[in-house]
Amino acid sequence: MITKDKIIMSLRGVKEPFFQKDFIQMNLIDVDLLENNINIKVYLKEEVFDKKEEIEKKIQEKLKIAFGEQIGNVNIEFIKVSDYSQVRRRVKLEVLDSKKANLGKVIAVTSGKGGVGKSTISINLALSLRELGFKVGLLDADVYGPSIPTAFGLEGTILEIRDDKIQPIEKFGLKLVSIGFMIPEVDTPLIWRGPMLHKAINEMVNQVDWDSLDYLVVDLPPGTGDAILSLNNSVKIDGAIVVSTSQKVAAADVMKNINMLKTLSIPIIGIVENMSFIECKNGEKIYLWGKGGVIELAQKYDIEFLGEIPFIPNVVQTMETGNLVMLTEQTKNIFKEFAKKVINRLNVISVS
Ligand code: ADP
Ligand code: MG
């Protein structure tokens, strides 16, 4: 039998020409099924509207492969839009609002490139929110370099399934799930990790017994890859944090990162500059990569600047040994102030 879900599945691989991502992943296709007649609406940016014949042909081919002679009439309508945000927001929210039971506010921590401190910020944000009295989950979706197993001293942990639900690990008052607990790291080649990613992310969000959270912090892999798309299709993201260092070379990556979030209509909490300076004993601040680079970017893209986080030598150690409790009060306060800014911004975004 033809169903709407099967039609949507069959359209995998038909790519939106501007962003080169699947239409269905981007929520740019509406499907209606009446008996065996299929009505499809495709939303297409004006810049690539002339590609519609090609796309129509591909859709017809995909449907033929999936359903052969079973299908009746196929009617494909193309709707020209100047940008995708409105369409995507509508389609996405309808699907996801119903699913998001007890996750509280979902915060995605993103960056244009690796090594800028996404995991450090995710972990310390989660710990700070916890210290401020909230119930917090931390989800490590970095398929290429999960950090939570090491940072929490939990390497080799396997998640337990109880009552059909994945049980998160509890440590330091946080509920933790890592892709490192789901996909065996050592013996799974990178090429297999991609396809497993969508399923794993969806499961980590929707099939984990999160109980009821106030905040779910998600540590994403760097860049504009599939993980953020999968997360965005699995849950309503309340806001994204962009993490950057201030090197000039990072600007292009940050720009791509921000454009991706805007395209996906994910509200941006703001951008934080990590490892910006070292504070000397006499209070002098040495800016490692020059001062003010990230604030400039924030102004240019009209997004909130969430401040600077210094280079804190002892953070490296705690992340590598799983001894997060070794963080000094001073360090904890830096992240607590950051967490308060994030909470405030989330409140502002959710009413606007
Ligand atoms: P990402 O998740 O973006 O790849 P990480 O959080 O793993 O980045 O950080 C990369 C490295 O930088 C790690 O060794 C981490 O301990 C270190 N690091 C990150 N932020 C800080 C900071 N504010 N002070 C000192 N070291 C940091
Ligand atoms: Mg990381």
C-alpha cells in the first residue's frame, strides 16, 4: 500500500539544487495522498527555479522505482519562494511540536570548525545550568569526535534499554547520552558513521528516557553537515549557540555556520568567543588572536555577542581526565555567567 511516509522515504536523494541537501531533509516538500493519486508541492528558491523540470523528472523516477504501476496520477506543483525560512518553520513545527514531550528547551551548540571549544562549552554550560538548579540533559552528537565519554570518565560505557527506552547515564547531576555510547568507535569506519547518524540522533532525542528536563544541551559536530539537519528534523531546536575563536581564518566558517542556522530557521542565541585571552597573575589580559574579532562578526551578522571565555589551562586537564569536579570556583563562575546569558537570551527569543 502507498502511504505518505513511504512516498517521503522514496524521495530521499532528490536534492535541492541551491544547498545540495535532500528536499525532504530540508522540509521543502508537502505530500498529499488521495487514494493512489499523489499531489506534491515543492518549494523552490527563485535562484534555482529554472531547475524545476529536472527536479520533477527525478521525483517521477523515484516514485516509479518505489511504487511501479501502483501509483495513479502524480501532480507536482512548484512554488517559487524568495527564502525558505517561512515554509520550513511551518512544516517543521507541525511535525515536531507534537513529539517534544519532556525535553525542556533544546540548545544546539555549533561551530564552523573543530577544536574551537564546542564540547568544552556544552559540558560547562550543562554543569552550570545544573548548578543554577535546573534539570539538564547533555547529548553528544559529535559523530566524528565524541567528547563526553572521556570528559566524564565514561569510556566503554554501553547504554541500557529499559521499557523500550534508552537509559541515559547520570553523572554530576546531568543526564548524559553520547553517540560514543551508540556507535562503536574503534571498529566503525567513518563511511558507515554518516548513514547511522540520522537514526542515532533521532533515537538519542526521542527514544531516551530523559524524564523531564528544563534544558537539553546538544554538542554537535563542526560544520554544516548532516548532524544539524538530523537534529533539526528530530526535535524543535529552541536556540543555537555559535562558538568561535577570534582568528581571522575562522570568519568564513562562522559565516557558513550562521547562514546554515538561518536557512534552517533555527533561532540564534548568540556567538561566544572562546579561548580569547589569558589572564596573567597581575590581571593583565593577553589576547591570543587579537581583540574584538568575534564581536565584529556578531555586529556584521546582527547576532547577539555572548562574551569572551578566556583560555583556562586547567580546563584542558579536566576534559581529558574526566575530573570535571576539579574546576576551580573562578572557572565555574565564568561559565555560570555565560549560562545566565544563555537563559536570558532564550527567554527573549521564545517570546519574539
Ligand atoms: P570542539 O568540541 O569544538 O572540537 P573542544 O571543546 O574539544 O573543541 O576543545 C578543543 C581543545 O581546546 C580541548 O583540548 C579543550 O580542552 C581546549 N579548550 C577549549 N576551550 C578551552 C578554554 N576556554 N580554555 C582552555 N582550553 C580550552
Ligand atoms: Mg567536540
